[in-house]
Amino acid sequence: MGKVLIWMAFGATVFSFWSYLGAVRVSNAGGKKKNKLKLISEKLRLARLGYYAMVGFIGVASIFLLYLLLSHQFQYEYVYKYSAKNLSFGLLLSTFWAGQAGSFLLWALFIAVMGVVFMKNIREYEAPAMLFLTVIQGFFIVLLIKATPFNVQLHIPPDGQGLNPMLENFWMIIHPPILFLGYAAAVFPFALALAALLTKQYSNWASLALPWALFNSVTLGAGIILGAYWAYGTLGWGGYWGWDPVENSSLVPWMVNFVLFHGLIIEKMKHAFKRTNLVLAVFSFILVIYATFLTRSGVLADFSVHSFQDFGINELLQLFLAGPIIFSIGLFVKRFGGIKSEPLEINRLNKENTLFAALLALLACSAVILAGTSFPLISRLFTQPSNVNISFYNQVTLPFAIIIALILGVTPFMKWGQLPHLMVKKIIISVLFSLVAVAVAVYFGLQKPLLLLFIGTSAFALWTNLIVFAQQLRMSFVLTAAPMAHIGVALMFVGIIVSGNFAKEQYIELNLGQKTEVLGAQLTFEGIQKDADDKDVLKIRVRNNGSEYLATPRYFYTTFNNSIMKEPFVRGGFWQDFYISPIEVKTVHNHKKDIVTLKKGETAKFYKLDVFFEGFAMNSHAENGNMEIGAKITIKNKQEHFELMPTLVMSEGKSLSTVVEIPLAKNGYVGTPTVALNGINATEQMIQLAFDGFAHADEPNTNDNQQVAGLQVSKKPFMNIMWIGTLLLTVGTVISFKRKLTHI
């Protein structure tokens, strides 16, 4: 039934496309106007019927998949792979978009439903814009035919594999749908831009595209922010943004779209920027498809923790990416000379020119992030594929952030088309405030000139926009959209720079019952207990600033991917977070560990076990230059087979090994067998494994059950300031969206 519905949706899309194509052809043909209008009207009626039919088929297919998931129909491969009987209703709902096929169906559903609203509001652009929209929707349906969630297995398993344990989180229910809503919204400015180019009608497309560009910014931005918040509170690597290639591939389209809707505002106010906006609308969508290619083709499988493996749709994604690029560029080049736009007077200091400078900085910043993100693809053309270091992004984005913050501080006092005669007097207070902020940063030990300049410009932008916000609030709350969003950006900048440069962290090892002073707090390891989900929870008693509480980071082995999962504990405070991330948990033995050295592809014999080293796995999520490297190993004997991945965390010049339990049913040895990655030689593709718990029963083992917890303890200042900034940025954009919506 599911496959039939998808095929019927494809047929309805083709019918709608053909009817819209007929309407476009008739409008461009000669003949009597009355007859043309009648024929166009009939073509549009048929096209709409086809589109509504497609919406219905996609909607019913989505409801059917949801029914399969909620009723545990494990004979369906997708249901078996991503759901399980023990999942809560919310998590079971989230399995709809947990896999590649389900997320494509969700994406197609969002485009279909929003397309109805789009179709009813684009007036003279309906036929050409919907023509391109049906082409894009047709691509998604083809992907669904190739990677369908409706494949049936030969047998019915008693239960499903379930979600990855790291996805069993509240944010899994909210974050992906909002992100995909943003991805889906990018198609509408794209369709309008191509419609304007096709029909040579450039006067009204910007007004129609502006609300969609704003909606894209709200949803895609909110999705990125929620993802960062999820990572900070759930993943154990200690941060909220790791410059992961897949994270970046969502960030870059958002940044380009952010430039687009500001450019559309300039076009409405000054009739300038027309060619640039057409290009931005096209490439904001193409970058979304490029992000899809990076995520879904498997090309980043060795460089990103988010990347899907290749499920046989690589060629389709390449076609999906190349088609819009070739057609759009060709059409734009053909129409270039006929696009009339008012030039900006770049020799004058006014609002539109400073805004234009900020947009150029944001575009340049997007370009360098995109280059770094694409480096694994670029480098494979010349040598072995590799990724850029995190420090690359920090270094190249900082100058652009300084420029943007400075312009955010200057622009609010300017007027459209007017010179800022009285601006100097208005910004004196903001300048003084920024100097105080720089002095405070120097007092607390910040010395790098660029970072001090970033602090100063961010404080300057914050104070200026606070003044303008207060002025606008006296007139109307809806007028505060822009200053509120810009206050949010300034607070984000302040939070990022302070949390990144004034955070304190320390690695400690706690014996069971031991009290240890770390970063002004007293920590006591009280043991390990199981939670309601049967996952190991470390009990860490914390005494800090006169308060006492039990910290409960989680560190557990999962058979889902045969690896260790780590979830931090965060004690939030308004000015500072206390963050405890588990690195390792081990049992101390008094006997010597057994060391085994292996090259990639080699198998070694150890205590009647075969140990095979498959290769390395890299995790780019890290802060302050940290790096995590895993070794994929297979351990087996005649009865049992285990795929394990011990890891080595490089932190501040230290190497910290995670200890992985080997769940042997009958081992004949004292203690619990474990393996740790003791060392690596990347050049020789060689690892050193440390096996423990294999001591024979007659060996002395007095300390066998002594537990030790290795923890990374951090104090992270101004995290709440940063989160408040992201909230204000989102709320300000939402208010702006509502204002623009009323003027459609």
C-alpha cells in the first residue's frame, strides 16, 4: 500500500507538472487574449487538481507509515530498524524521521502542504513557480521510490532494533522536524526566482519571496539552535558546536538565506540588489541540496558523526544537485542583461550601504565555511581525503564576526538613503560601554588582540541595539523585531567568546568513595546504579558554594552499535554551568595488563580469542583542540562474536582511553574482561590494545573490584547568555515574519 501511494503521488505530480507546463506555453503563445485566458484557466484548474491529489497521496502515505510504527509492524524493514516496543509514544513518533527514507517522506510532506499555501498566494507567478516546485517534489518522490520506507521482510521479528541510545531524547521529537521544515521552505524563494527569470517579471517576486525567506530563517535557525542545545546537554564531548561537516552544511544555507531576506528588504526599499537576490534565492536552495548530498551520500562517513551511509541513492543525489545548478545558471546568464536594478551609491555612508557591507561579510564567511566543509571532497581529488582542523574555522570566521558585530552597532542609528549627521553623538555611550567590556576582559586575563576586538564590537552592538529597542518599544512592540534579533546576535557573540576563552576544565580520576577537590568543588564517587532505562548512571556527590547535590552522568555499553555511550551532567546557573562529562569507568586490578599490537587488517590470537583490527573511526566533535579516535575491532571465539570500538581522547596533551567491556559469557578468568585503546600509530595504521580482567583464578587479585571513574569537569561561564541570545534572535525573526506576512 505504501509503495502504491508513493507511485500514485509521482503520477499526480507529473500530471500537475504537465498541466502547469501547458499553462506556461499558452501564456507565451500568440492568439486572442480571451481564448488564451480561458485555456490558461483550464490548465491551471487541472494542475491544481493534480497537485491536491499528490498532497493527498503523500499525506495518506505518511499516516500509513505512522500507523506501521505505532502498531509495531516489524515485518516492514524500516519499522524494524528504527523502532521497538519499549519506546515511549514520543520517541516512537520520532522514529518516523529517524531513518533516511522516513526523513525524505517528512520532507516531501512539508513541501506538499506548504505548497498549497504557496500556490494560493503567488498570483501571476503561479504557473511558472509551481512548474518548478513540482519538478523538485518529483525528485523527492523519486528518492522515496528508490529508498522507500515500505519494504517488507520475509519474516516478522518479535521486536525492533530501536533507536540509537543517543537519540532517545526529548529533542529528537522536536529538532529534526523543525530542521526539515526549514529545508523544505528553501524551495519557495527558489521557485519564485526561477519563475521571475522565466517570465522576465522582476517587479513583484521579491515581495512574495520575502515571507518565505523569513520563514526559512526562523525554522532552519531554530533547528540549528536546538541541535546545538541538544548536543551540549546530551553528548559527552563538552560543547555545543564542533564544526562537524554535517552541522556546517546546515549552517551555510541558513547564513546565505539570512543574507537573502536582508537583500530582499534592500530591494523593496531601494529597488537595488535584484540580480544578487535572484542568485541568492537559487543558491540558498542548492546549498540545502548540497547539504543533503553530503549527509546522505556517505561521502562524509569517515568525517562526521551525523552522516548516513550510502543507501544506493548517490547518483540520484548528484543529479538532483547538478540539475538545478546547470539550469539556474544557464537561465540567469540568458536573462542577465534584461534585469534592471538600481545601483547602490557605495561612496555614501548610509543604512543600505552598511547593511550591504554586513551581508558581504556574512557571504564571505559562508564561503570559507563551505570550503572547509567540502575539503574531504576537494582533497580526495589530489590525495587521500582529509578534513580541516577545528582551529581553521575558529581562525577564519573571527575577522568576519568582528566586522558583522561592528556594523550591527552602527546600522541601527542610520536611516535609509540619509547620511548619519548625528550618529557620532548617539554612539558615544555604546563606545564607552564597549571599552568597559574590553577592560573587564583584560582584567580577567584575555590578551589576544582579535578576541579583545571581538568582545568590544559585540558589546558595542549589544548596547546600540538595546537603545534602539527601548526607543522602538515606546512606539510599538512589533517594531522591535530587528533590534531584538540583533541584541540576540550580540549576546550570542558575547556568550561564545566568554564561554570559549574563560572556561576552566580539569580531568580527574575518582576512586570509589574518594573525595577530591576540583575547580573549587568537592566531588565524591558513590558508585554506579541502573536507571529506569537499564543504563549505568554514575553517582557523583558534589559540594559547591555551600550547596550539595547528586550529579548523575551516564556511561553505558550498548549493543545497538557495540560501543560506549556517554551523557554529561549539567548543573545550570545564570552566569556559569558546572559540567561533568564521563570519560571512562574502569576496574582496578593488581595484575599486569596484557598488551596486543595490531596493524590494520591483521588478526591476533589472545587467550583463545581472535582479535581483528578493521580500521580507525574519527570523531571531530571536540572543544579546545580535543580529538577522539576510535579503533574498530572484532573479537570472537568459537561461540561468540563481538564488534567493539575502544576510543582514545586527546585532551590538552594527554591521552585518555575509554575502557570497553567484553561481554564474554564464560571466560574462566577473574574479573570482567575489558579492552582499551592504549596507543595508536596513524602513519603505520597500527594500534596497541590493553586487555584487562583475563587473570587466571590462581593469580593474586586483591583489588579486583575497585571502581575508578575518569571525569572531565568544567566550569563554563555565560552559557545562559548565549542561549538567551539564540532565543532573542529567533523571537525577533518570528516577529519580523509576522509583520511581513500581513503585507502579502
